Amino acid sequence: MEIKIEYRPSYALAIVGLGMNESIVAEGGAMVSMSSNVAIQTSRSAAGGGGLLKGLKRAVLGGESFFMNTYTAQGGAGEVTLAPTLPGDITVLPMTGPAMMIQGTSYLASTPGISLDTKWGGMKTLLGGEGLFMLKASGQGQVIVNSFGAIHEIPVNGPYIVDSGHIVAFEETLTFEVKRVGSWKATILSGEGLVTLFNGKGRLWIQSRNPRAFGHAVGSKLPPRES
Amino acid sequence: MEFGIRYRPSYSLLGVKLTPNEQILVEGGSMVSMSADMAIDTHLNATGGLLKSVAVAIGRKILGGETMFVNTFTAGPQGGQIMIAPSMNGDIVHFPLKGGGVIIQASSFLAGGPGVGVKLKLGGIKTLLGGEGLFLLEASGTGDLFINSYGAIRELDINSPFIVDTGHIVAFEPTLNFNVKKVGNWKSTIFSGEGLVCEFQGRGKLWLQTRSVGALVGWLRPMLPA
């Protein structure tokens, strides 16, 4: 398998070259184009198995599309190209060591050796209120993540605070907790709300734009939705 | 205070290193990440009397886009680091203020370092006629000011009357006078798609942004489900 990322950083496209019978698992709706000999198999929880319940859990809690697709090149080599919804970058994270926590909307695709599970962090992740639903990726292979804006890597060593809407992924060696920022007044009025406090040592990737903040900036000027 | 701006121009990210106890004023909701011992204090985003700030803050909120509050972040005794980004895609530009002032469209204000004051620009209300939420702030003092744009920022030297769509204004020097007016005759105002514009006169620098949030909203509106 060969994964190339083109048109970085604003309109990144992942170009996945598959050898015969090789597969890539991708988020539903991410496929842009593919060779005609690539077969698509749709499942509710393609990566790592687990069936309906796991798929549901991921859809409801992970902020992700309900279905995952497995693309397999048949009878020869093939190519699949993948893109996220929002403008921004795509990065390949090679996985050989610690498991990786990936923010639901940042997951784009993974190689078949990667197992995905919804990391149920309890209410603390819900409290983030910014789609902080984490997928736990483990195993050997590659995970492809996307960002709204640029991806910026931060080597965390000790306590560090991040706005939840800017998190892309982090190594599981880091602990995290959702907390309020400053006093209660600051929590309510600052526009920063709840943040994520990381601790320990490991790599963290953030995105330079916050999808929710963008949505509010534009959405607040749109007419109300009639239901 | 040291700073760097990365990922320009589409997804600019401002990183600032503060010395012990140093402060930076940041538009509400713009903090991306920071040292864990950074203190945050929240206050209304336009100084000049409580009543006026409340009125202005609410006005800005109603017009959309802007937050009512700004935050002052203060570094701990070891100093600290903070990263800052606006909500829209676009650039961040550093304005070194040296005792003078600059007038900023409110949604273009991102952050001000020590020594930079930001207040409501008097007479800004007339710009309401622009219908595009053009609230103006005046930044002054000596220090580092950071503004953001939707799209790229274009700098112009103005020395004769010049017309700009209100939605594309980022900032201008106070040596420039401005008037909000209709473009062409009434037929043009209604049908040109340009609406009201801002006419600048005098000499000074003007900064424009290459995209308009109002235009994006106008494009999206008819696409919404009925």
C-alpha cells in the first residue's frame, strides 16, 4: 500500500494505492474516486469488528458517519482517493507503539490492521460540548487523520491546556480531563468554555481552526431553521 | 513577549511566548491551547464606561459573528505560552503600534499585547447603515497588535477618494475619513449586489480582506432547506 497526500495543506486529498487484494477502511462519505476494480463493502463497524452495537456506539458517540467502508482492490492493483468535508490538511500517523486517541471528526481512514473503538471517557468527554468524542486506534499500521485548517504537532511534557474543538489526536500515554477554564465567570463568558487538560508525556496534534467556532460565526447570520 | 505566525495565509495560527506575569488581550473564543498555569480574566470587549460597553457588546452580538467578551491571559511566574486562532479561514497580521492608532473592524481584532488598548471607535454607529455588522474599534498605544482576516489581507496606500465594500474592510489609519453610502444610483444599490459601500478620503493606509463573511452567508442562505 502506498499513501500519498496531495494538495496540502488547504485542500488535501489522500491517494491510496492498493496492491491486489489490499484494503483500506474509510469513514463513510469520504471516497472521492476509485478504480473500477475496487470493491466496496459497507459495514456498521468495519474496523476491528464488533457488529452493530459497536457501530452504533461509534456513530452516536464518535460524531462520525454511521457506516464505515472497506475498499478492496480485486484482480489487480487499484486506487482510492479520500477527502474530508471541510477544507484543511490530511496527515498519516504511522502506528507502531502506543495506541492513539483520535477525535471523532478527525478520523478519515486506517489500514486493516488497526482496530477502532469508541473510547468511552464517560461524561467528561461529553462535557466538552465540542464533539470531543474519541476513537481509540490500536494495532500496527497507519491511521489517516484530517484537520480543519493546519495540523500542528505539540510534544506534551507536563500539564498543557487545549480548547477541545482544536484536538485532532494524541498518544494514549497522555492523560486528559475536561475542565472549566478559570473562574465560573470565565467559563460562562469567555467564549472558551470547557477545555481539555493534558498531562504526562506524549505527542498531541491540534488543528488551527475550530469547526464549531466557524459554524457559529457563519451560522449565527443565517435565518433560523424551520422544523 | 515573543511571537510567531504559522500556516499563513489560509489557516494562520499565532503562537505567543509571555514572560513571567506578562499579559495578552485576546478576542473571546480564540484561545487554541496554552500553558496550564495561565490565568484568564474575562471582561466586556469595549472600554469606555460600563453602559456604553454593554450597549456596544450587545449590539455586536445581535449583528452576529462577534463575541461580547474579551479575555486577558496572564502568564504564571515561569512565563507561559499561548496559541491563538480566529474562527474564519484566513490570515493573521502583526501590527506594531508605536504610539499611534489604527481603526479595526471589530471582527478583525484578534489580540493585543502589553501596552495596546482597544476601545470603541466613536461615530462607529453610523457604520451600522452598512448593514453588514461593521463595528469599529480603535487600537492605540505602543505594542503588538494582531488582526485577522477572512481570506488574505491586502494593504493599500490611499491618497484620493476610494470605495470599499463594507464587508471587506479590515482596518485603516485614523488619518482617513470615511462615509457609508450607496453605490451608484438606487437601481445599482439594489441590483448590483454591492449594497452599501464605504468611501474613504484623505491619506493613509487601508487593509482589505479578499473574502467577505456577509457574501458567504448570502451564498449559503438560499441553499438552506425550506
